[in-house]
Amino acid sequence: MFAVYAKEPNVDDPLSSLVVGERPDPEVPEGWVRVSMRSASLNMHDIWTLRGVGIKPDQFPMILGCDGAGVLDDGTEVVIHSVVNDPSWHGDDTLDPKRTLLTEKYQGTFAESVVVPSHNVVPKPEGMSFEEAAIMGTAWLTAYRMLFVKSGLRPGQTMLVQGASGGVATALIQLGKAAGMRVWATGRTEDKRALAERLGAHQAFESGARLPERVDAVFETVGKATWSHSVKSLKPGGIIVVSGSTSGPDPSAELQRVFFLQLRVTGSTMGTRDELRDLLSYVDLAGIRPQIGARLPLREAEQGFTDMLQGATAGKIVFTL
């Protein structure tokens, strides 16, 4: 079958490991299902896979793609939940110490078909396109958990989204606006700030800019480049919810400010299957249309990877089959 995969890990030149070609058709183990893919979206996790982060060398070649939407053999239209749990695990999917994401141990979604545990598919809302559904399982699920499960924010409070053009960041803006938050965002360029405002941010600021007032919560996916600004932007008792560190994982902790102002820092990773169901229902009920920055045929996947590496994104990059 046609697929986009990583042939080997390459830390310094990840795109040199990217192959657009053929892979064997997957077998369907008992308790698993085959999904004929219609659309899949690109995530930073796919870049890390090309670099060999979070995946053992003997797992290559690995078909890329954490999430997507497609059709089961019986015709059911579904969205894929990419957190694969140990069969014996009960409880929050994200806390399973043996959990794995697609592309870490099991082949991913950038292919004509993918096999996943039957528990890892949920029905696609009728009013949602396959392209929109394809971005829900990773970026939007991560944003949903950050905002509604981890932050403790209430409607009317103020949230700051750092790095406004990425997939998680654009989802946070749209979800926060729909939920009645006052949404502020930062962006490195005028175009990125304008995008944030088009998506619903009440104000957008240059990266590192002094804000009109301190905020109740900051949502971090950038890491080292924005961390100091995030800490300084919080009200006493405020919270930073962090789900990524694309600019580096090792900023100064600013511990004096953290303890003196009683700030809270909490991590957030992906989300549960039930949260994905709730997210799909919420987006459908609220009439939210996710920001898709680029639509490309899967055969042109290399262009999407190049754009992501260069930071030339304006929402999610979606591949169609």
C-alpha cells in the first residue's frame, strides 16, 4: 500500500529519512480494526519520530502519522484516538505507564490504511468533514484537555496562548473563545498575530510584549523561548499549562517568582478516549470550524514536513488520500 514513512532515525537531517513509497498491507489482529484512511494531519511528533525521539531504532521503518479519520470495513466513519493502552490498563488513558502513541510502537496513519485496537476509534460527527476530523485526535485533543481538564479556568477569565499559529495554539484560541474566555495570544510576526485575531483572540501581542494586565492562565507549547514571559504574565496564584517545548525543554525555572506568587505549573499530555468523544461533540454543537493551514495530497507530504520545520504554518497541515 502507499505510505509515508521514516526509514531510519536522523537527528540532524530528519527529512533525509522521509520516504514516500510503498509498505506492506497491514494484518488485522483479533480485537483490532482496519481504518481506510481519508485524511490525516501532521504533528510535531512526526518530526521527533524522524529524529528518533521516543522510538527504538529497531522499530524502523515506521509509517508516520499520529491521527486521522477514515472508514471501517463496515462503512462506519471514524476518528482515530492515537493513545494505545496496555490491554490490562484501567483508568485515565494518559496515565498508563505502558501507553504508547501511534508511530512509537505501532504503524501510523500516513497510509492507505491503518490498524488500531477497536477501542481506539470513535464515531465521526456527520457534520464534520474528514479533513476537520483528522486534526482532532492529537492537536485539538491536547488543547481540549489543557483548557477544560487541567487549567481550571472559568468563562470570563483571561488566558494567554503562546505561539499563536501552531496546531495546539490555534485550537486553544478557538476553544477558549467558544467557551467564553477572554483570549490573548502572542505571535512572532504580524501575519501570525492577525491569524490569532481572525480565529477569535481578543488581542494579539508580539512575543515577549508587556501585557495590559496579568492573566489567569498561560498555555505553553513553545518552551524555552517564551517561558520567562509566561511566568511574568501570570496573576498571583495563576497557572501555566504546558504540553510541549518546541524551542527547547530547559528554561530557567524562575523559582523565586513561582513560590513568592504561589504560581502553579502543570503538565498535560494528549487526552483520553472519552475526552475525544466530548471534544467532537463540543466542536459539533458549538459550530466550531478548525483552522486548517494547508491541504496537501499525501504524495506531497514532504512539502508539509518542510513547512513545519521552517515554522511556516498557519494552523494544521492536513494530508488527504
